[in-house]
Amino acid sequence: MIRRVLLAAARGARRTTLTVASALPWTAAALLPALAHADPAAWRVAGKNGGEVAFVGSMHALRTSDYPLPPLVDELYARADVLVMELDLDDLDPKTEQSTLVAVAMLPPGERLANVLDAGVYGLAQRRASELGIDLALLDRFEPWLVAITLLDAGLEKIGFKSGLGLERYLVAKAEKDHKEIVGLESLEKQIGIFDRLSAHDQQSLLEQTLQELDGANATMSELAGAWRDGRLETLTDTLLADFGDFPILYDELVTERNAAWIDPLERMLGDGHRYLVVVGALHLVGNGSVIERLGARGYGVERLGER
């Protein structure tokens, strides 16, 4: 399901979308029963002079009922000197985020959403937006990929999955309170530029699949959250990787190329004697070419944590 692709790899773009659309009336959701405690998949890589880099895959959107989080999350956070995210979230200025997004995601002058989409897709977007209490006219000047992310966020909010409750936000709040350093692996421009480079055809396909799959979002997200919490790597791998069949270029840019780009800064962290906790989308830590696999191939000893 393409919604899981967006969740796993486009957290930065989604968060900025909410800044732009902050006036939209998101729907409150009923809460689901709490899940049993278990351990998410996590790894530790030994560095020099007592340093280390620990990894845990993130769920970018969670429910109130998913709290408290498994104890391993707090244990890894407490052990770390520095928190590492895809983006340095505590340094992102909302006004800068909004201006960056507008500069990248705005349609060319004179273009409107209805003009760049097939009539059937645009009609479906209107219907879905209306169901979510959103006036699609507010998004009329934005590219289809941004519309997809905005409506996805609204749909997830409706069933209780909120980016503000995601693992990153939880850990950033703790780090800010504890005055613990937070660093990012890449820029916001890098993240949203990946979607902006999609062809018009692929952007429409991305939007159409997102709209079609909103009805099944509750079951799908509940399954994914359970697999994340329990550390079921096979389920995570199969579920996340299956989403890219129609978007191989997107997979290369969102996953493969970013994994490769992160290895050099991670190796520098492994050499400076500090302890880091790296929190990135779970998709980057599983499957062929993952960050974990790449570090192992470079000769680092990788220890799986919490494995039962």
C-alpha cells in the first residue's frame, strides 16, 4: 500500500504539509485498545573509544493507545549522548519550512490541480477531501504529491494515527527537555525534492493509490504498528517493500540512495567516541541494501538488540 511508503520515508514533507494546512479541521479519532509490551527491532554497532551507534526503526505516526512505548525505546535514548534523526527537528523553523515547501511544491504559474489531473482522479480527490472536511481549493496550486501527503495525514488523523505522536516527536521532546544534542542526516530540501522530481504521471498515480487506499488505512496501519512494536522484521520487510512495485524510481531515491548517503556520516560517528541513537524510518533498516547491511559489509560488528 502506497500510504506506507509515504509514512516510512516522507516524514519531513508530511510535517511541513501540516504547517501549510494548519487551518484545516482535522477529525478527532476514537482510540484503540493498548498493545502488549514488546521490543521494536533495534541494533547496536560498536565504535572506537567506547563509542557506539544504536539504531531503532521509527513509526512516524502513532495513536495515543500505542503509549507507553516499549521500555527499550527509553533505554536506548537514556544511553545515547546524541539523538540522530533524518532531519534535525529541533532546528526546523516553521516559517522556513513553509517557504521551502511552497517554493518546491507549487505548480507552475497558471496551472491548477484540476488541469494536471485526469477528471476521474480529480473527482476522487474532491470526494475524499470532502469526507475529511477539507476544501480541496486550498490545495489547488500544489503538485499532486503534496495533495497525496496532505490527504493521507488527514485520513490518518481521522483514525487516530498522528505524526505528533510518532516516535521522533516523542524522542525530540525528551531531548529538548534534557538538553541533549539532536542532529540530522539530511536536509528538508533533499527529502521533498525526491517527490518533486517525480513525473506528472507518477505523481498522479501516487495520489490515486493514496486516495483509493484510505478506506483500509486503519487495518493496515494497525498491522504495521504491531509489527514495528513486536520487532517482526519479516512482516515489516514484506509489508514495506511490497509498496514499491509500481514506483521503482521512488524506491531508489527514497531508500537506496539515501541509505548509501548516510553511511559516511555514520562512520564518522562511529569514530568519535560518543554514543548515538539513530532513529530513521524502519524501511532504511531492513532488506537488501539497508543501513544495517551496509555497515556490516564494511566490517562493523552489528548486534541485534531485544531479539527473542
